[in-house]
Amino acid sequence: MAEATDPHEVHEGGEHEGAHGHGAHHHPPSGFIRKYIFSIDHKVIGIQYLLLALVSVFVGLTMSVLMRMNLTWPGTQWPVLGTLFPDGAPNGVMSPEFYLSLVTMHGTIMVFFVLTTAPQGGFGNYFLPIQVGADDMAFPVLNMLSFWTTLAGLVVILAAIFFSGNSVVGPTGGWTGYPPLSAIGDILNVPGQGMGMNLWIISIAIFCVASLLGALNFIVTLLNLRTRGMSLMRMPLTCWAWFTTAILALLSFPVLLAAGILLFLDRTAGTSFFVPGGLSNGSGIEALRNYSGGSPILWQHLFWFFGHPEVYIAILPGMGATSHILSTFARKPVFGYRAMVFAMFAIGLLGFFVWGHHMFLSGMSPYTGFAFSILTLSIGVPSAIKTFNWLGTLWGARIRFTTPMLFAIGFVSLFVAGGITGLVLGQTSLDLSMHDTYFVLAHFHLVMGVAAIFGMFAGMYFWFPKMFGRMMSERLGKIHFWPTMIGVYAIFVPMHAMGIVGMPRRYSQFHEVINGQDVMIYEFLRTTPGLVKMVTWAAILTAFAQLIFLYNFVYSLFRGERASDNPWEATTLEWVTPSPPPHDNFGGKVPVVYRGAYEYSVPGAPQDFVLQTTPDETEANAPPHGEVSAQGQGDGSNGHR
Amino acid sequence: MGRALAAFIWVMTILSVWMFLDGRWWFPKSISEHGPAYDQQFVLTIIVVGVAFSAAQIALGYAVWRFRDTGDGSRAVYSHGNNRMEILWTAITAVIFITVAVLGQRVWAGLHFQPAPPDSNRVRVVAQQFQWNFHYPGADGKFGRTDPARISDESLNFIGLDSTDPAAADDSVVATLVTQVNRPVELNLTARDVTHSLWVPPLRFKQDAVPGLDIKVHFKPLTVGQYEIACAELCGQQHYKMKSFMLVLPEDEYRQLVALPQAQFQTQVTQLVRKYPVKYD
């Protein structure tokens, strides 16, 4: 679509000016290293984050499949495991500590290096500047540092695989690392509580710093670098999501950093922040006598003060992407844009007041539990608003079932499925049975481990053409979607039943062979083996299905059909520029915005979408369909039928 | 594609609801006084959850079916929203969620907002890697002093009972939690190394045992029998088999047991454990 703006138009003052210049930030880099390795271009950094997340997710996924195999067939001799880890899996039989190290590494890698990188650092970095019409982030060097610091954190946690002790592949405290276990576990000779735990703390501390470097960038860029005409209420919802997420990160990660430092000191410097006195290992060990006065619950408060906003950090970008993608392929404006913005803020704000719902049974005051419970159930309200508005966006639509749309619809379904059980877990009374059971696992995996992942898949399939200038295969996309969608439900819905029966978390096995007989350790779990087996098969099949995505991704990078500027016939600023965009995003032309982000199916408009950069005057004089470059069929077919 | 997606969403919804209604995967029968109220609140919540879940998924499936682009050239409805609907569904959701939230405090308040009734039997609980220790005060009803410095697993003094304290002479420490039917029991929970958590499913009760704290909780068992205790807070590599048992005894057997001297306590417990096999309905 030809722009009606004057390419040499200069900004006047006002709220949109900021530091935006015509390529004033930096010239295009030269040389391989400056272009692709130590780049300060937000687009390169975004892709670097995405690749980091892609590597991390496959490591985390492999670990989870190993966990499922042990739960279903404990005591089995796995030859490959025995060869690679002779101490952790003697004769190929997985030891309990090996299992616990998988649990810890799976959680840590997935939560930090997948859920807190790709949605925000990956897609956010790439698309926030473009969607607001800027030529880069406000602080490009800081941006580069945030990626490389994140990578350093990943290197440290991956090192934990090899340096945590012979019988484990990482620390064994769970991703939540509760003391006293995480503080004195080594003194108690618990495997995986030595160097592995130190590396865990260091990795997370590095990650906290990286996150803080990134968060500031997002906030300043969104507030100061919006192009002319891009008022806050004309921004795509993705921008609002990245903005809210950045604020949450800025306020919550410092607390985790502080907590990590205190725990490190307890482990290495003889402090007693989290360790009380009077402890014993049964044989009078001297080292325990050095501790006194610390509070294990203090760690939980600090950790979850971060930990709860963290889960909203993980899901909000996916919510933004879902709204964005649903609107695009429904050919309909987002239903209740203002309410969506309000709901995101409400979720973000309330997210800071509910951390105690992870701690109802921790020993903290039951009156505090009461308060946290009421606040927790209130968060369900803005979440419900968002769900209603997603449904509203689809109502009366003309849905195009592209792969990104399938995953966005999947997001809505999965978010409802996972979020609604928050109503159970948020009640103090019901937590008396449900705490630390598989019911909790079902809840958070559906929202974080699936809905958020679907948000990432939707974003990837949607924005791949823009980032790489090529289309992903629609056929392979659908072949990836179906087993994944079916599989994730098959994996996590049965876990609710297991939780109700009473299956506890973080158990390395539920049955064992005694005198040649396979015996359930707990009689009350006798009805679960069938479910356990079904879940494991579903997990194995779903994990393999992800290879289809990987193949599609790599193949399309090199052989995908060339993408036009706007293959989806979308409205926002990333689609007015070539695929991929030039170094300064808009080729020297400063985009000017005239309308909101979701003007689809506008009555009287020549097409069923109107770009944000289309001024009112030219609508009547718009060139006929087919004559301009940024056209497509909107379904990724690139004009080919 | 839209029809296939709608069909999947509806089938998934039906199967999920069926899994809850099936009955095979439910709580074990309640044995505590607060259990029925717990179950009632759970069922109420699950009904609200089930209705909301089903309604949303069915609506999603319907939308995806009905509003697919059939290629007839028609456009979607150009609507930015409906403020009246927003207010309406927000208000309804808020009322339902807050009501559920408030109702969901009742069992909690009943258990935790008041101290144990004066006629409660008392047991001290000291959790350790990887076993449970239950400390009984003996015939004198007084708990003997404990001192961490006296703990010695080798001498089987797991909780550091101070033998110089006369009150400790009749105390017993065993791995079984023994309670009396129809009588409240107050537990004083602590741990001597890392955090553990006491969990008895048919009791509808769970509580973390935290080093450095002395957490007082109480409940009232109503059904004679033997029930499994599991640990519900990651405590190390044997967390998965930190198993023990809770006995709920008729009054006469309970009275007889707790009056026994240390030397005979464990033997009697072992006999009672054999008498009441673990059985869940």
C-alpha cells in the first residue's frame, strides 16, 4: 500500500518526539560479528533470544520425557541412561536424586530460559519498536547486553548438568529452591545440593540482571519513541502486553536477586537468613550448629513475591499476541480494546498482591492466608474479561484458519482450561488437600507450559515471514498443530484427577519392585497407574510432534516461499515495511499513524483491512486491489492460489 | 478446519467433564469432622468451574464453527465492543468469584482461626529426613523437654528427648500418629532438618512442618482405622517414600495405649497397626 506520508516529513514537538531520528541511532553495521553476533539491532537481538529459547525448550522437553518415563516404569534399566550417567542411573536405573535433578532443571530452564525469554525478549524486542514506529529500542547497547547476559545465565545453568555431582544432572531443590534444604542440603549429604545449587543461584542471579537490563528498555521505548500519530490507545495490544510485562519484571526480579544473594550467603558465608538454630542430622554434625535465627518462610515470601508476577510475565505477552492474531484472522477489531488494556493492568497490579497463595500451608499466619485468598480469586475477574473479549472478537467474524490462528484459538481454550482451576487452588480451605499435588501441576502446566507456549507458536508462525522474509509451510504447520493440541490436553487434564486422588508432587516414583513384585508405595494412589501411563504416552508423542515444528522452522529459513510485506493482510506497522525490514525498520521513511490497530472489515473501505498508516483522505482514492506491493490473500498464500 | 477444531474442542470438553464425574478418581472417603464441609465446598467449586469451563469451550467451539470464512466475500461485523456487555459480564463474574472466595474460607477459619478445643489430645510431631516422629506425653500428660544437642539416631533418640527431665520418663516416640476417634487432636509440628509436610488424604488435612517453628493445628477424626501419611514438601531424595501411618482408635484402646510406659508403647502400636489394615473406600 503506497504511503501517503511525505518521506521527508519531520516531527514537530510533543509527546511523540523523543529520541527518534531518521537513522540517528546507529548506522547499519558491517562485518559478520557486528551484524549477527554482537549486534545492537533489536531485530537481531530478538532473533538471538528466540534461538536461545528454542535450544532451551528442547533441553527442558527432553528432561520432562525422561521424568515421565521414570514415573511410569521405575526400576527399568535404560541402556543409554546407564552409559551416559553411570552414577545417576546405575545399571540404567534412574536414581531418585537423578529424577529430582531433572525436575529442578526442567522447571528452571522452562520458566526462565523459555517463558521469560521468547515472548518478551524474543518477539517483544523484535516487534515493539516496529509496532510503535521507532527505528530501534531506546537503549540499543543495553539491549545487546541483556541478551548476552541472559546467554551467560544459560551457560551457567547448563554447566550445572555436568558439575552438580556424579549422580545428578543438576541441583535437586526444585525450581523453587526452598531452604533449609537449599541452604544446608550439602551439609546433610543430599545429592545435588552442593556445587549444583551454587550454580543454580548464580545462573538465576545473572538472569535477574539480564531481565532488568531489558525491562527498562521496553518501558522507555514505548513511552518515548512512538511515532507521530501513535497514541497509546492506537498501539497494538501486543505493545500493551510487553509494556505491562516489563513493569512487572522491573519490580519483581530485584527481589529474586536479593533472595538469591541471601541464600548464597547462607550457603557460603555462615549467615542465617533462612536457617534456624537447633537443627540436627541425627549424628551431631558440627556445621549445623553455626546457624541460628533464620526463617525458612522468609525465603518463600521473597521467592513468591517475585514468583507470582513471574507467571504473569510468562503469560501476558501471549495474551497480547493472541488478541493481535485473533483480530487479524477474524478480520474483526479486537472486542473491547480498552477493557483489554485495563484487564492487563489489573492482572499485573493484582499479581503483586497474591503471592501468599503459594504459602497457605507454609506456617504463615492463617489470617494472612485469608487475605491472599480473597485477592487471588479477584484476579479471576480481569482474566475472565479477557476471555469474554476474545470470544467477542470471534463473534460475527470471518475466520481464516491459518496456522497462527489455530494456535491463537488454542491459547484461548487452554488458558480457560488452566486458569479456571485457579478458582479451586486459590481457596485456603480447598488447598488443605490440593496443595503440592498433581492438581497444582495440571493448573500451572496448562497455563504456563501450554497456553504460553501456544502463544509463542502463534507468534512464531505469524511473524516468521516478517523476520525471515519467507513463509513457513502451512501444511506442516497444521500437521504440527493437531497432535500438539490433542496431546497437551491428553497430558494435563488427567493430572487433575491424579491430584484429587492425592498424588503428591516431586515424587520420583509411585511404585517399586519389592521381592520381585511391583507394589504401589501408597495404597491411596491405587487408581492412578492407568492415568499415569496414558499421560506418559501422550507426552512422548507430543514431544516428538514438536520435531515437525523444528523441521518446518529450519526448512523454511532456507527454502520457504518468499514473503511479501503483508502476507496476512494485517493492519499494524510491522506489515508496512519489507520482509525482513531494513536496518532502521522503515527505510528512512517515518511512518505516520492515523487510526487504531485493528481496523478490519470497516464498512465502506475498499478492502477488509485498513493499515494504521492509511490517512482518511486517500480511502476513496485507494488504488484497486492487486496494484500495490503489500498485498496478499491474507492466508499466507502470497497471492498464489 | 474450523469444523474440525470445533469438534475437537467439544469432544475434549465432554471427556474432561466425564473424567471428573466418573467417580474412579475422587477423594478417599472423609474421616474428619471438617471433611464433609470440605467436600461440599469442593463440589460447589468444581460445579462452578465445570460450568464456566464448559460454557467457554462450547462458545469457543461454536464461534469457530459458525464464523469461519466461507469465501462468500462477506465481511465480519465491524464492532469495537459493547460497554454494556463488559459491565454485565464483569459484574456477574465478580459476584460469583467473590462469593466462592468467601465461602471457601469457612473450613479454613473453622480449623485455623481458633485454638484447639481444651479437651484435645496432644501430639508433638518432629519430621526428619526421611521419617516421621510422633511424641506422646505419656500418663502424666506432660511432654518431656527436648534438646537438639541430645538427638542421636544411633541411640534411637530422634527428637532429643532429655532423659534428665522427669516428665520425659513416660514419654514415647514412635513413627505412627495415634489419635482417638471423635476427639480433637492438637498437633505441634516442627522439623529437625528441612521443611516437610504432613498429609493424610482422607483427613482432608495437610500442614508443613518447618524447622525453627512450632506450628499448632487441630482436627477431629471420626472414623476408626489406619491411614497412610505422605510427605508433601520436597525434602530430599527419599521424599517419595517418607511414609507413615495414622491410627484412629476407639476410646478404650486409645486410653489404654497412652497410659503404657515407654517400653511397651511401640509393641502395642505395632499390634494395633496389624489390627486395623489400611483400607480406603
